[in-house]
Amino acid sequence: MAADVERIPLYEEALSVGKRTVERGAVRITTRVSEREETVEQALRSESVEVTRVPVGRPVDAVPEPRREGDVLIVPVIEEELVVTKRLVLREELHIRTRAEERTERVSVTLRSEDAVVTREEPTNPSHPIPQE
């Protein structure tokens, strides 16, 4: 029997697993505003009227309605005249002609746009190398 067996302790390794934060670099984002001039064209329309008085001076039995002849609007102007009997006299007509004019305007306007610039910064602790990806 080997009752007197002596044991000699040997070196034993133990595994310890953990995590630590390693700075691999940083990213800086800056924005900038740029401006550009653009020309905008827009068709504009304006109208003007010309009024011509046309003397008529004839008696009428009833008040005439306004009427249109081509591009002219005719508006009757009536007055009562005292004679032995009362009658309507078409004193004049207003002939109103409409004229339209179109023109193109150029206006410069300032448009802004924003760009983002991304730059990578090196790590502040160079003792930990950055793994290649």
C-alpha cells in the first residue's frame, strides 16, 4: 500500500473574462450653409380700361340694358328731361374697352442649402491599436 504518497501541488491557471472600453476614434460632424442666386421668371398680366363718351341724344321708351359689342362694353347713361310730357332721352353711352398686357418679370432670389461634413479623428489613447476592418 502506498499510504505515504506525497502530493506536490502544481501551478494552476484560471481564466478571467472581462470587457473594457477602447476608444477607436471619433467622428466630428459640422454643417455649413451655402447660398446661391436663382432667377425666377413669372408671367404677369395687367389690364387697363379706356372710357370713351359717345353722345347719343335720342328719346327712348325704356331704360336700355348694358350690352357688349365685340370687346367693348356699352353702358347707357339716362337722364329725364322735362318737356310737355316726360320722356327718357338716351343722353350718351359709355364705351368701355378692356386691354390686357402681359410681361415677364425676372426676380433674383437667394436659396440656402445645408451640407454636412464628416471627419474622423484619431484616438486619444494610441496604446490600443485600431483593428483593421
